[in-house]
Amino acid sequence: MFNNAMMKQAKKMQEKMKEAQEEIAKMETEGSSGGISIKMVGGKTIEEVTVSEKIFEQKDKSLLEKFIKDAVNDATNKADKAAQKKMKKVTGGIKIPGLF
């Protein structure tokens, strides 16, 4: 049975989770590979792509595609790890289905 103290505690945790989710949505991460750099916001939106001049010297389309894919995956993985770390602080390590 939930008593009043437990309800307050659950509400407080819910508020902290909402705050953490808002912070995660604003969080910037960067990933890179072979002279390609990707900046993402919230782990979902690419804000900036930087390409080193040396990439153009190689004239290898498949290598460029690999570097772009790897840079995006690097930024996404960093965002996921940062989000998991932030949510773990809020939940105290309790795994809640549907959250990161």
C-alpha cells in the first residue's frame, strides 16, 4: 500500500526524472572518425558536421561514407551513455522499463 510519504517520494522522483529528460534533450555530444566531426544535441539532432581538408585528398567515397557513419555512431553512443548515467543518478540504479 502506498502511504502519503511514499506518494510524495514517487512524485519527487517523477519531477527529477522530468528535469533529467529535459537536460538530456539539451545535452551536446561530439563524435569523430577519420577527420569527420559530428556535434549532436539530445543524441538525436545533428547540429554541426566538420570535415577535415585532408579527407578530400583521399578521393575515396566509401572511406568518407564509413567515417561519417562512424562519427555519427560515436556521437550517438556517447549521448546514450551520458543519458543512462544521468537517469541512473535519478533512479538510484533501479531499472525502470521504457527509460534508457
